[in-house]
Amino acid sequence: MRIAVISDVHGNDHALDAVLDEVDAASPDAIWCLGDVVGYGPAPNRCCKVVAERADLSLVGNHDLVVLGELDVADFNEEAAAAALWTRNELDDRSREFLAALEPTARTDGVELFHASPRDPVWEYVLSAETAYAGLQATTEPLVLVGHSHVALAIGLEDDELQGGLAPAGTSRATGIRAQPGCSSTPMRARRRSTASSTTLRRRRRRSASRGCRRRSPSGWRTASRF
């Protein structure tokens, strides 16, 4: 089964259309979205509509949550906060209902999905070897998918050692999986499990991963970053 994974659309419908054109050309079996459908961009409602119609599985991201009022605008930088307040006023009822029904984590058939990271699925960025290692140690499935950081990585954990880094475009020699033009990452194979991120086309049963999100705790969403 082949899955197209997209993430961090941020209200940019032109980019979303371009990526989905490439996805459609590859004819995957399903599409998954790792969250942050809105925020920054000028077309939050259309992006919500398209993702709701096209994605078979979707997560909620921190920018979606602040627009819904689940996070404090003060926890975001000035530009992101201004975008969130504008998006709140623009969001229609259908889009709001779609986002409100989502969670920042999911698990399905050997795959764990997070918006930010396995340790903190709303806020933590997977941008260092330490964070990637800790995140993979916190998971049990062979494939982990995350978004949030906007940096395409493909990281594998083999014999307790990390392998990989920035994901190359095109065909990965490690996996034989071809990333579509316009997508931002390629997964890599590992004997145990691994991480990659953002928008990518991959085979599910490959031992690889990406970047993502987590669930609400009794005290609410954890805050740790201002992006």
C-alpha cells in the first residue's frame, strides 16, 4: 500500500494544489495530512475543504489549535499570532468543525503519526539528533511520521544508532522510493524504525519515519515554543 503524506499547508492553496497534482500523478492508495492546515496563508477555508475531501487521515497542528482558541496567541511569535487572529475571523463553520474534530496524534497498522514529535506532538521540533533519538525511543511502531518543522529529514534507528539526515529529492538509494517533484522529503530504510518529515510519498511497511503531533493532556496542550 502506498501512502502520500502531506503536512503544514498553512492556508497556502496554490502550494496545496501543486503538491496534490504530483500526488495524483503517482496514484497512491491514500493521503495522510500531519496538521497545520491553516495559519499564515490567505486561503484557510479552501485548504480545509480540500484536505477534508482528499485526506483519508488528518491530524491537528499547533496553528490549527490556536485558531480554534485551544492555544494562547501569546505563545506564538508576532507574525504567527497576527496570522492566527486574522484566520480566526476568516474561518467558516465547516472549517472550524473539521479542525475541531482532529487530534495531534494517530496510530494505524504499524505507523505512528504526530504533528510535532512523539514526546510533544503539538510543540517540539525534530531538528537535532538528540530530539530524533528521543522521539524514536518513545515510539513502538516501525514507521513514525512527523511534520511541524518544515525541514525534510529521513532518519533511521539501527542497532541503537541514528542514520540519515536531510532527505534528498528524487530516488533514495537506501529505499528505492522515489519522492515526487514538489514534495519535500524521502524516507530511508532502517532495520528498526526511522523518521522523515513534511510532504512525501512513501511505502507503508518500509521501516522509516517522519515528524508529527500528540494528544491533549488533562492540563491542556503543552507549550514550549513560539513558532
